[in-house]
Amino acid sequence: MAARARLPILDSRQRPLHDLRISLTDHCNLRCTYCMPKDSPGGPLSLLPTREYLSFEQISRLVGILARLGLRKVKLTGGEPLVRPGLPQLVKMLRESHPTIEVNLITNGVLLGQFLSSLQAAGLGRLTVSLDTLKPDKFARLTGNRSSLESVTEGISMALAAGFSPIKINMVVIRGVNDDEVESMAAFFRRKNTILRFIEYMDVGTRNGWRRDDVVSSASILERLRQRWDLEPLEVKDQHQGETARRYRYADGQGEVGFISSITEPFCATCSRLRLSSDGKLYTCLFARDGFDVRASLRTTAGDDEVERALAELWTSRRDQYSLERSQHSPREKIEMFYIGG
């Protein structure tokens, strides 16, 4: 008799589990001001020792268990995932062990050129590159003077030449910092094989000194772009379920842009993401304070069925909708973005 097909697991707000963000490390080769600034009120950064990380085998096992509950896609993130030794090996392991799961990567792009051939050979799917400015001096300031803009743009060019297309480019827009580059960034990436996504500056973690006044709304950015280009919204059928970005295409066919508007237009109602820290804690929201420790189960003799039951309970009891309730929350401790991935 054929196995009975499982219905997608839903949380308490009827949201399915489709996506897993896997932070491979909380270490990074940059010190971006909105993520892990080198100087912040929180004092010196306290980063995890590598012995605390989940092994690639444990990560792959967890992905397999979550696939039973409806998981369709994983995104490898950090910190900076490319500083985790052996990353292409993990990509290969995930693709071979779980061929129905899409495996993508988000990176700051600094090391991208060095790993492209091995990532491609391993079966990596899509690429997302974080880039907030096209001005070399501003790039240095925003990233803590840890690398050069050229290393990132060269990595993007190499990835496009290697056949990664389209590549998503994520730009966090901060008033008075880089909001003057909205049009120039759009012009630079206005081509069919890249998608520039404007991200509203978010109150993630406790170190970036976030203020509501520093947020540049997606609506205002769209209005500015429409003064220069004719943009058409993509129809709902053209967008993916649970997608965070509202997407627009250029009317002349020369690419598209997206808007991730966690502050002004929260998308909590369709959020299908679970987040895994490098030391094996699962978080049901980017703005969470506490995580579920799955590492202990993965490192013991607990069977897959036992772990699955615990994960099913975690998801079905999920109620998170922080962005919708932001105004109701008093300032509180939140987990840092570099710890659970953006």
C-alpha cells in the first residue's frame, strides 16, 4: 500500500512551513553597521567557538526531518556563510540527500569569486548578494573597512558569467546613509539577470541603534523610481507563496526590482520561515528572543520520528507576528541577525 501523503503542517495562524534559513556561522569578514557593528552599545562581540556548530551531517539530517513537515527550500546564511570551511561540501550533501529541496545562498560577496566553481559543481541553486552602496568610500565605512567594493562587484560579475541567473541584490536603505543611491543602484542593476531588492531598515537585534526616523519606506522608493522608469507590479500568480518581496518589472522588459517592507507593510501573515542558528537553535521569527535547542536531540540517540514530533509541536504552536505588533512591544532584547541569519 502506498504511503499516505502528509498534509502541510500549519502553525496556529495557518501558515505552512516552507523555508529554512540555516546560519552556518555567526562569524563574518565584514562589520556592517546595521548588523554587527564593531563599535556598539552592546560592547565587544561574543562569537561562538566552532566546536559549538552543528556538523554538516546533523544539518542534513534536520533538513530531511523538516522535509517531512513540508520544507521546500533552504537558504544558507550567516554571519558570512563562505567563511565556514567546506561549504560546497554541505551544498553537495544537501542536494544529493534531499533532491526535492532547493538550496540557495546569501552572501556579502567578498569571497564569492573564490568559491563559484565548487558551489556550482555542488548544485547550488540561487544566489543573493548583500550590497548597500556603489561608492567605494561609503562601502568601506558601512562594512568596517574590512574589504573593497571591487571584490563584491567582481564576484557578482563572475557569478553571472558562470550562469547564476537571476542574482538577487539586497540593499538595506537607511536615511542619510545610502538613500541617495536608490536611483543609481537601480540603474546599475537594471538588467534581465539581476533583481535589486530594496529592504527597509529593520530593528533587528540590539546593536544597530535603530530609529524609526531612519527608515525609508518602500512606497517612497517606488515613487522615486517611477519618476524615471515605468514599473508594473507582477501579478500574484507570478510570485511565490510566502515571498517577502513585492516585485515590479520594468515595462521595457529590462529586469525587475523588489521591496521588502517589514516596517511599513509587514508580511507576517504569510511568513513560512524557520531559522536555525549555527549552534543548533531553531527560531520561529527574525525578532525572537528564545530558540528551541534541537542540537541536543541531533547529538543523542533520539530517532527521527521523535525529533519530528518535537519540531511539529514547535511549529504548530507558533504565533509570531512581531512586525504587525511592533508598536505594541516595549524595547526588548532580541537575538542578533548575524546569529540566526538575515
